[in-house]
Amino acid sequence: MLGKIGRKTFDEVIFPNLGERLPEVVVPPSHGVDTGAIDLGGGKVMVVKTDPVFIVPQFGFRKAAWFAVHILASDVMTSGIPPRYALLDLNLPPDMSDEQFKEMWIGLHEAMKEIGVMVVGGHTGRYDGVNYPMVGGFTMLGIGEMEKMGHPRKVRNGDLVIVTKGPAVEATGLLVNLYPSFFKERLPPHLFKEAMDMYWKMSCWKDGLIASKVGVHMMHDATEGGLWNALVELSEVTGKRLTIKGDRLFINQAVREVTNLVGIDPFSSISEGTMVILTDKVQVRDELVSQGIEAEIVGKVEEGDGVYVDGKRIERPQEDPFWRAFFDLAKRI
């Protein structure tokens, strides 16, 4: 099976075998939590996250590099602590030219400079057997105050569930930018442009930065499995029930049209850029909206377990339909 390993493998193989168990590791690897965290003492904590370096040449190397940075920065920002330092292990395809490498590196530099992150170490080389889009490993770290870090133990009954941008942001941004001719023929010009521009919304770094300054209990971004999976993971990791009002769930019109065209459920589709925020402060939603980020209070945290939308329990998606649409379009074009 392609993609992330399953929960069973994580629970049975990875989690029991993490090397030496260290007391200063206050957030070890776990489901529904996007970062690890290390207690530095003195009320300070370091949050850490590693992902592949994800480069899609079809986007253009500079544009692809922006997304590679924000995939990781978004995850770090879910902790409530901004990323600050980066390490890059670049294992490059042999056919990547020096000019392409320069374009990619400048793209990485510009994207990191924009969010205040510096490269502090790494490794770079070309190797046989390497191919796009996974061209190495990427780690980001941030240091901040322990009391401001989001954590499942901080979540309380009555907390608000806030969603930003709506579902399938990433599914839409990737599909339309990868297969523009297909969608340009089938969408009105204004919706095609909006769908293309969805690429630049595939980050929730700014969402998390704004929310954390107001005050959050926990945040999680909606990656594989989309919004439904993110909500289920939050319910599981907090041990709480999330009660969602269906009429509060919103969806961008371009996203609706694109997902209809390819026949996929937007709420189960990959959605980097969509942040789910658990907080007791209404002002989080208000501040997000005031700074131009679509956001809505869609429900609340209650005693119990599971995710319920208008009384119907939502289960973890068995697959992310984005990948089926991706491969179907690749065959058709």
C-alpha cells in the first residue's frame, strides 16, 4: 500500500521501538499530533518535525519549493510555536541540472526567509535511483514557551471547533495546477483562476500563527484523508467527542466545482492549508477573518468519543480519493 504506513504498523512496530525513552521528550510520536516536543527547561520547549522534501517539477522548481517549505512549516505551526530553524538532506536525481538546482534552492531560501526560518545544516548530493517528487528529508524546529504549546491534555469540554479555508484545498490546488488544460476547458474563467490560485492557500502556517497569538488548546492540519480524517484524529488523541453542525461547514465554490468534475468527496480529500483549531476563544475565528482567512466555528468539544455531524458518526476515510483522481487524470491526458 502506497502512502503513509497504517496505524497497526505504527502501534506494533514503530511506537514500541523509539530507542532510549528520554524524560525530556514531552510529546513523542503519536496519531493526531503533528510535531514532537522536547522540554528544554526554564519554561521553554523545542518542537520538531520531519517530512520528505516534496518537489514537483511540473510546477516549476521555485514554485514547487514554496510548497515543500510550507508543508513542513504548517505542521510545526500546529504546535502553536513558529518554526525557526531547518535542516535539509537533499538526495537529488542525477538528471537534475545545476540551473534547476539553483532555481529550487532559491525558492527554498525565499520561502523560508518569508516565514523567518534559517537553514542550519544538512547534506546535498546526486544519487542513482532517486526520482521526484521525494528528493530527501526536511526537518524544522521551533523554540517557544511551554505554556503556549498546543497539546491534547489542554482540550476541554465546551471548546470551540474552528475550521479554516474549508475542505480539499490541496486536492484542488494540486489537480488544477498539474492538469490545467483539463480544468480550463471545463470551468468558467473566474473559477479556473480561483482554483489555480488555491495553490497558494496550501499552507496553514499563517492560520496557526494568528490563532496561537490569541490562544489555542490544540491545532491539526487536514492532510491525507482530509477534514474528516483530521477531525477523527483529534477526537482520538484528545479522547473527546467533536459535535459538528453541518450547516456551519463551508466549501469554496472552485473547490466544489473541481471535486465534482473528478467525482471525489471534498471532505475526505487531502487538504494541506485547512487548519482545525480547538480553543475556548471566539476571538480566534474573528482574528482569522479580519486578516483575510476564511474561518468558521463549526462545532464544539464534548464528553464522549467520535465525530458526529448533525448526529451522524463520521468514520475515518478508508482511502483518500485524491489519489484516484490524480491517476485517472494522468491516464486521460
